[in-house]
Amino acid sequence: MEEKKSHLIKLINKLYRYTQSYIDEALKRFNLSSGTYQFLLVLSKNEGISQNEISKRLNVDKAMSARSVKRLMKLGYIRKGVDEEDCRACRLYLTDSAKAIIPEIIIEINKWIDIITKDSSEDEQRDAVDFLSKALMNAKGFKKSNL
Amino acid sequence: MEEKKSHLIKLINKLYRYTQSYIDEALKRFNLSSGTYQFLLVLSKNEGISQNEISKRLNVDKAMSARSVKRLMKLGYIRKGVDEEDCRACRLYLTDSAKAIIPEIIIEINKWIDIITKDSSEDEQRDAVDFLSKALMNAKGFKKSNL
């Protein structure tokens, strides 16, 4: 068990990287990458939140967040609220072109999930999501208590 | 279920990033980061393999691999085989100082696994590792068939 247990991090690392490769390829036609599409998904559920708020939700550092938001604005996928100069705090919104491709982004992600879970039962998938959700809560809890 | 299922990628992404933060902090005292320690672990089990072989095993691109190996050589953790000029193909070995810290790296990783799995039973952990292993095999299979 100890041996198996220590695989957990390696598995998460590797799956993360394979997922990145897939998404980079699948979203190339929208000029999006594994680093940027998540900003659109977060905004699609929380229009009007700030760049700093997105950083927190995605747990990415502020510099990376700034670069991604800048790129997404240049691509015409994100716009900022009127009369706001400082983009760290300003409200961000999806443009119509972002809204138009969000369903396609979700289709690509679901395709990938179907690929990697093709031989797992619904129960196994649900249990894995539950396990990973608990693990993420613990990771968040640890970070909070060590800030 | 569809809703839960789509969380899988988000969970893997987020857990990956929390794990990176933890490891960056925990291995700072060895001048290692979440990007470099894995090279040492792969080498500890496969001394003498090449930089290209490590890239493949970790599924990282060759440029990133070259940067990491260069850094690890500079830090005195990796040495290359004698009489080998081209480091893409040359055999790599751990130095004694790398060998000395590997048990401590493993302790840190196991500490993190204990933190994120603290409220999961042994069975749940084993099932999650099995699920993620299958998912990784499918990801690898997909990549191979789409090269």
C-alpha cells in the first residue's frame, strides 16, 4: 500500500501534463491554451469578477494571471468594465466571441474525460471525483493554515 | 453525474498546482523545485539513462528537460558520463549529494500525500490510485495513437 500510495502525486503530475497537451492541441483553433482557457470558464460562471479573484479561484500566481488576462483581451475574448484603468482590480467580462466558443471548449474537455475514463464505471468515476474533492479541500485547508 | 464528471479535469489541475506550491516550499532548502525534483527521482530508479529518456518518462518537452538537467548539474546533483559532449544523448548519473537528499525528498512527498488523504480510508486511496492509473494508461494510449 505504501508503494501504491506514493504513486498518487506522480499520477496527478502525469495526468496534468497529458491533459495540458491534449487541451493545447484541441483549443489551438481558438488560439487558446491549457493556460488560458480556464480563465474563460471561470468568467463564464462569474462574470464581473476581478483578475485577482480569478487568480485566487484558479490558484495561479498574479503575474501569470496578468499575462493570461492581457492575452485574452488581445484575442478579443475578455473585456474590462468601463472607466477602469487598473486591471488588477477591475471587473472582467466575456465578449460575445468568448461566449460563442465556451460550449465548444466544454465539448473538448468532456471528450478528453471520455478518453481517460473509457474503461471506468460511473461508480468508479464518482468515487474518484469524491476522493479528489476531499484531497483538494485538505490541500486548501493546509495552505490556509500555513499562510 | 455529468456535472460531477466534468469536475475531474478541474480537480486534477487544482491538485497539481497545490502540490507544486507545497513541493516548491518544502524543497527550497535543497534549491530544488516542483520542476526539478522529479528528474532526481527518475534517475534514482534508472541511473545512466539519457536526458531524452527522462523527458519521455516525465512527459515534459525536451527544452524544459534540457533546462532542468543543466540546472541540476550546476547544483551538483547530476553528473554526465565521461567523454560525452552532447548531453541530449549522454548517460546521466546522480551525485553523492543527490543520493543523500533523495530520502528527504520522498519524506516530503509522503508528508503531502498524508495531508491530502488524511480523511480517506486505505481502500479509498487504493481505488483512487487504480482509477488514476487506468486514466493515465488511456491518456498515454491516446497520445500514441495520435502521434
